[in-house]
Amino acid sequence: MTEKDKYQLILDELIEPIKGFVSALTKKSELLINKVKSVEDNKDSDEKYPSAKAVFNFLNATLQAKAEQTANKVTEITEESTDEQYPSAKATYTGILKEKSRANNNFANAVKGVANGSVVRIDDVSPVEH
């Protein structure tokens, strides 16, 4: 074995672990060419991946878009309520309860009117005298 072959053997022995390390590092390292700054623009790609800021911005925008718009929430349903407003669950329950109570009273008044022999008007359920 020549002196040159000996050095080549030593060199190969030193280089081999470095080759393995470089190969492993390349496989695990970030491929910057596939890194993107927008989730929405790249949502159909399985190869590209977003930066942390892109993920934060996407989630933040999504959550804000789906958040409750409390400026239009009302706690009472009135004749002045608009189509842009929406009632709370309690306001809805209270409104239904009021209407149920009114319907029960109207029915009771109608039954009383019939029992008295009076004519009952359907529109306001007030007994009408003959």
C-alpha cells in the first residue's frame, strides 16, 4: 500500500461520518424554498409550509371573522328591533314567555266572554255587547 493510499484511507474514514451527518442534516433541515408567508394562498399544497407568523395571522383573521359581533346584540325585543340586531337567549325566552302569557289571557278572556253570552271579537278578544 502506497503512502497516498494510506492517506486516502484515513481521509475516507474521516469524511464518511461527515457525509452521514450532512446527509442526515439535509433530510431534516428546513427547505426554505417551500416556506411560505401565506396560509390562504397555499392551502392546496402538500409540499409548502407556512411560517409561524403566517399561521398566527391566519388563525387570528379566522377567529376575528367568526367572533360574535356583540355590537348588534340586544337584550330586549321591541317593535323598534331591526333585522341587523339579534336577541340574547334570555331576551328570546322572555319574549316567548310574554307571548305565551298574552295568548293564555286572550284565550281565558274569550272563554269568559262566551260563558257570559257575549260575542267575542277575534282581533282583540274583547267581549262585544249585543
